[in-house]
Amino acid sequence: MFAGIARNSKIDKPALHWMATSQNAGPIWERRFYNIALGQLPEDNQRQVLRIGAKADNAEVEAVLYELLAHELLSRLHLKPRWHPSIKGQTPDLGFCYGGQDFIADCIVLHSPKRTLRDYCDGSGSAFDGSKPGESRSIKLFDGIEQKARKYRLISLPLVVFVFAGDLRIMNRQVLECVLYGRTTLEASEEETFPSVGYAPALTGGLLLPGEDGNQRHTNLSAAVWCDWFWSHDRSVPSRRLFCAVCHHWAPEITLPISAFNPLSQIAWRTVENGEWTPCFTGDCTTVIGFEADGALTCRPYSNRAPW
């Protein structure tokens, strides 16, 4: 796969070339990880991925690598993932099963809008976020998730969207919360409930806020998962860690059980009264995932002061 990426004339992103060709310990670890993940797929799917690596452009190659990462995560969580299943004329990125219930999943790679970034000659930079469509991370992600929810509405299977941070320029899990709920859960005091929390209008986001008729929207979307695939600060361990935060719909047609993604950080919802919910937080928001060479999954707290 990586030999194909290295030869691919459409690939001009330095990070992809570095991962495919560098003999440093980090890229070697990453190539081994993705080769393990690729080996989990049926042979015809493996050939499909290899063709993408050899012929596709930056965005397509990046997308298929994140799909492999999501597939490997689901596999190690024992959720029986399927690669690009064909269902009622649609082909979502993944399928998986928990407690006898089938789910479908799609992946989004979110990059900051280019016009919001400034890079300086000394290696530093800055970023801003605006309310215009071409300047807003929230609007960009809102459109992406809504497109997925509309696309798979008629499949009649609950949808989970994995959102991978393509960069971290003013981006974290709160961006996803604003997109889904209209504001972050931290902005609500203890006595307030969603979606009517507070008095200020939601200027951007609010994908799950009720429509003008008062009905819940996109109820086929069971949850969205914020994912940050980052390098460990522990220099003795050249490997990546995965941070995930699961943000559940407050009124889905089919609930994604919290136990499916334990012990990861999750925002679930408890009904307070008709049409109102209060967030319930489970898991440790400092927990990250380590993928071991033997196929195990390690989950434990991580900080820059105590990396692993």
C-alpha cells in the first residue's frame, strides 16, 4: 500500500510521503499498523485499498486510511465491522453490529477552511473562525454530517458518523458538540436542559435541534464520534494514540448503547420532560486508545505530563 502511495504522482502532501517513505521510527510504526488493519479485510477489499493508494489523490488516500483506522477500532472493540457493505443501493464506509443490532458508519475528515489559516515564515501560524460558510469549521462539518444523514435515511439502519480531525487549528470535540446540539454541553448550567438551553440563539450548528414543526431531525443518526489520531509525546514510544468522544443523538430512532464504546468518553442523554433532555457524561475525557501489535486495545488516561 505504501509503495503505491510513494509512487503516486497525484500525492503531493508531505505528511503522506513522509509516512510512506521515511525510515524514522514513527512512520515505520504507522506502516506496520496500517498493514495489520489492511490484513483484516477480505482479499478483494485489500486490492481495492491498494488501487486507491496507487491512483487516488491526497484527499481520497487520506480518507481510506481513516476508514481503515475506524475499521480497526471497531474490530478491536469486537463490533464485527464490515468494509463498504452494499445495502439497498448504498455503500456506506462501514457496517458493524452490537447486541444483535446492525449499524452503518461513514467517515468524515475535517480540515480547517484554508482562508482561515495564516502561516508565517518563522514556522508559527494563526487561525480564526467566522460565520461565513467558507470561514466556519462548524458550518463545514454541519453540511458534511447532514449530507450523510440525508443520504442514508432510507436504509432504515442507524447511522454513526466518525469525524476525524484533519488538523487541530481551533478544532476539538466542542466543534462537534456545537454542530449537533447548537452549543457545547459545558455552556449549560446544571438546571438547564437541551435543546432549549439558555436564551441566546444558536448562530451556527444545531443539526439535531427540532425543526419548525417541533419534530426531531435526523433521528437515523444515532451518534457522531470525534476522533483525534495523534503522536504520543512519549519519545520512547514512537506510536500514535487515538482520542475518541462519542456524542449521542438525544432522541434517535435506535440508540447506540453506551456499552458499545466503553470506556471512551461519551455524551448521552436523559429525558427530563417531553422534548427536553439533560446530558449524561460517561467515561474519562482524558482516556485515549493504544493499538498493540498483538491485536489488543489499551485504554487509559493520557496527558502531556504523563504520556504513554
